[in-house]
Amino acid sequence: TQLLEQSPQFLSIQEGENLTVYCNSSSVFSSLQWYRQEPGEGPVLLVTVVTGGEVKKLKRLTFQFGDARKDSSLHITAAQTGDTGLYLCAGALRDDSWGKLQFGAGTQVVVTP
Amino acid sequence: DAGVIQSPRHEVTEMGQEVTLRCKPISGHNSLFWYRQTMMRGLELLIYFNNNVPIDDSGMPEDRFSAKMPNASFSTLKIQPSEPRDSAVYFCASSWGGAASSIQTQYFGPGTRLLVL
């Protein structure tokens, strides 16, 4: 059982459409990160959020950390084919001693031309 | 600058054989992580080193797995004897920092794809 549940597991959209990926938990996290992983490569960090209610924007990507620090979302506006990849959320539990990251199972996003 | 370097990139072995995976972290980083990724279990932390010292090895599956970091620029993950259920992609990641590991940027290597027949 994963501490962080991601939904949906798979998402296929056309270029130009918007999408949202969710990351939910019943546990409180001190921080949460989003990664993107492309085939044959390791995950690459996109953003870290640490404050409840925090919203961060990275070009067409908007990340939000829930007020209670139990959930997060990633919204992509006007998706491009280059956004295709496995999106992983990862969080450090509030009471963890050294900030070990717990990863969600990931959302596979496919953007078609 | 070179990123995290892992070798080999692919490994196919037979059950019972010893497997050694290697990692060279980014120069100057003092934290090193070994992860395993499978379809069933996702990305799992196996072991975390800080300043070459193992801090958390609670994710190491069993005694067949061992990891070492003899110096700041090299680490190994060894499986002996290997079993088919060990088939996975093994990632090494490094970062700069210590206590607040979760807000550091972890840089992942390209992974080693291990298949145990």
C-alpha cells in the first residue's frame, strides 16, 4: 500500500488540452516534490513545495500543496508532446527523522499531436 | 558537468549469481541514495548514505542485498545470490545536504536494468 495515491494512473490527451494529476494521502507531509521520468531515464525534479496552500508555477505547469499538507496537484495548461512522461509525487512525512521520500506509483501522461 | 553515473546500464544474469551495481555520484554531493523501481511496487528507497555513512537501510529487502560507500565518489549495491524477483530498475541518486533531505534536489542516474533469469 502506497502512502501517496496518485490519480489517474494513466492519462492520454491531445496537444493543447489541459490536464490535472492528483496526489493524495491521509498522512501529513512536511514537504512534497513532483518529478517527471522519461523512458530509460531517472526521475527529474520539477518542484518542491513546503508550505500548506502553496502554489508554484513553472511555465505551463502549476503545482499546489493542500492546506492540510496531505495532498497536492499538478496542472498542465495547453499540453505539448514534450510533456509526455511518468509524473511522480514524493513526500517526506512530517515526523520522519531525516526526510525520507515516499513516492507515489506515478501517473503516465501521453500527449499526442 | 557529468551527472550521476551508473554501471552497467543493463545486466542479465542467472538466478544464484552475484550482481554488483555501481554508482558515481555528482562531485561535491554528500548524500547518496539507492532506489529500486518495479511496476508492482513503484520507486522504493533501499538505502541512504550521508557523508559515506549508511543512515537508513530499512528498505534493503533482505540479507542478500548489501551496499557500500568506501569513499565520496563511489558506491556499490550487491545482490548475492540473485533471484528472479530482484528483476527491476535500480537507480542511484545523489544530493547535497543532510538532515533536511526531503527538500534537497536529488539527482538520479539513468538506472541499471537488471533481469534475473
